[in-house]
Amino acid sequence: MNYVKGNSIFTQKMNNNRYFQILYDPKYPEESIANLFNYPDIQHTKGVDLQIKQKAYSGESFSYLISLSDFQCFMSEDYEVFTGIEKCTAESAEFTVIYKSKWYNYSHLLFIQTTPQNLFDKKKPLKAELSAFIPNHNIKNLYKEYLK
């Protein structure tokens, strides 16, 4: 598999590698997920929606539907993006996307649960949970077993 090794955060599996050989192909769901989130392409994100449940510090939660391309446009300039795939089988895909602020000491964490098929047929929105404005030292605590 041809790819350009990107930066990693907390663990080698949470990275922003870029795969050139396969951009968006059901035969390679993990590489497709990495490309879809780390290096968005309007051609492949078109038609992909996120059904986001956002938890606020106050305990309230909000639910909204947004296109993946709109979400990525909002995040594009001010964040470094890292994707970590936690599970990817024929039936289930679970992965975390960290949007680390380039300028401030916080990150947004997006956890997505879907099926590989749903990534490509685009019939249902991807179910996601968003935790926003997490101080970076708190994000590190989530991954402390991977830190040296």
C-alpha cells in the first residue's frame, strides 16, 4: 500500500497518513476512512452526512444533521486532523477523529460508529458523537496508556 506517513498523536495508529494508491474504495475501508477524514475530497464526501450528538459541559446534548463536507469546511483551516481506527470489520467500523487546534490549547473529538458499506453507499448518515473544546491535557489523559 503506497502512502505518505503523516504525523501521529498519542499513538502511531492515531495519525494523518495519506494513502495515494487507494483513495475511496470499498475493498480498502481503513485507508478510505483515513483519506476521507484526513484529506477530504469534495467528490467523495458529497452525499455523506453526519448525525451528530454533541455533549456540552453543562450536561445538555444537542443532535443535528450536517453534511460531512460542510463539517470539514468548518474545521479545515484552524485544525490538524488525526484519525484513529478502533474497529473495522465487514459489519462494523468505529473510529475517532481528533481536530487539534493549531492556535489554542484544545481539541474536538469526533467518534463515529457505522458500517463500511454505509461509508460507500451513503444511504444513511454516519452516527457520530462530538465532544468539543476539550483541553489538550485532558485528551492526553484519554490516551495515557499509549504515552511513554
